[in-house]
Amino acid sequence: MAIDPRAHGAALRALHGGKRILVLPNAWDAASARLIEQAGFPAIATSSAGVAFALGYPDGERIPRSEMVAAVVRIATCVRIPVTADMEAGYGPGPDDVAATVRDVIAAGAVGMNLEDGDPVRGGVFALEVAVERVRAARAAADATGIPFVLNARTDLFLDQIGEPETRLERAVERLRAYRAAGADCLFAPGVSDIPTITALVRDVGGPLNILGGAAAPPIPELQRLGVARVSLGSGPMRASLGVLRRITEELKTAGTYRTVTEGAPNHRELNQLFDRKP
């Protein structure tokens, strides 16, 4: 179906305006994306880990960029709402690599992108000046297309527990503020779940904050109250679906019954109708 990238980009950017928290249950394929759209969510984020697992790769930028982009194409072309793509660390260490990834993502039909500062080759995070140049290159590449593009810059300090715990918040704020100054629209700090740290990040990062939702995180109404702009679930929905499949296989092996395979599952006709719609 036809995608209007300028309208989608403007809509996604407006959803980060802070009036209401943007909730993104991440998709990993066309079917999950359509179910999320059908549920009434205003935008879709992809899960890089979810896509990688579904295609037979471990997480951590082991999947080729071309395969990740192809997955984004399938998702973006089957929905009518804006899509933002998780492109890990940009598929290459240099600013030119990141810029190429941004251009590929826009060509795929997405109007936003996650860019993390974790170094998938050497471990840890990129030096701050290197990470800032990568964000700046992403911003320039997006702006050159004339399409409003939401760049979500992520620091992995909390998620990977990098550095001394007592200085982690200070260093995360320094990085996220630098990414904001380099052109990031939203600032992502996965791995944070305690209210005091979330409160400090909302206060200090200088832009809309994205938190990773999950069992340890405060519920969405509480995140809204704290001033969080965006909450995403990462690979959680994809892993949860695999959990259902695991329960199905265990039930088949033990009881030999089919309760789990039918419980809550959309039927064949529903799924056919989900995709059988006019452009």
C-alpha cells in the first residue's frame, strides 16, 4: 500500500510531543505489525532482536543490514501507521555507515530509527565524541531527504551495566544530552526501572525520554505521571509469543491435548481478513 513518508514522519514526531505517553509494543514481522495496528496503536516500532531471532540470528548486529531492512520493508508496507525501525548500532562503526543505514530505512518506508551507542564489535560503548558524530551523521542523512524523521538515540550504559554504578546516571545524562544536541529527537535509556533514576533522567536529559517497559518497570500510567514520553517493549512481545509456543509443545508432549494452541488465538478467517484489505 502507498506510504506518505512526510505525513507519517510528521505524525510520528507529533506523537513525541509529551501530551500523552507514546506506547509502542514492538513488531518483528508483518503479522505482528498488523495486529498492533488493529489494536489501535498510533505507530509501530520494530524489534531488532525480534527480527533477528525470527530470521535465525542472535541479537547484537549479527544479522546483515540488508536482511534487517527487508524486514522493515515488509512491516512498513503492510500497515497504514508510521513505523520506526530499530537498527541497532547502525551497522558499521563510522558515521558514513550510520548515514547509509538511515537512507536505507527511509527507502524501506520507515520514518524513525533507534541508534544505540553500544559497540557490537569491541564491547562497551563508543567513545562519546564518536557516538556524537554518529548521531550527527544520522540527523544529516535524514534531513537531506526532506522527510521528518524521528531519531531515537540510545545509550546502553544501564542495559549492559557499563562502568561504575555510582557514576552511571551522570554519564548517561551527559551522553543523552550530547545526542540531543547532535540532533536526536528522543533519548532512550533501556535497563532503567527504578522511579528515582527515571525521574532524574526525565528532568535532566533535555528531551523526550524513552523507557523500556517490562516486568520490573513502573506501569504506563506511572511512567506518564513521571513525564516519560515513550515506552517500548523491545523483543518482549516476540519472546512472549515464543513462550506460548513453548507451552504448546510441552502440552502436546505431556497431556497430548490442544488447549494452549486454541486459547486466545485468532482464527484462520480473522488473519486472512487482517491482510485482505484494499490499498
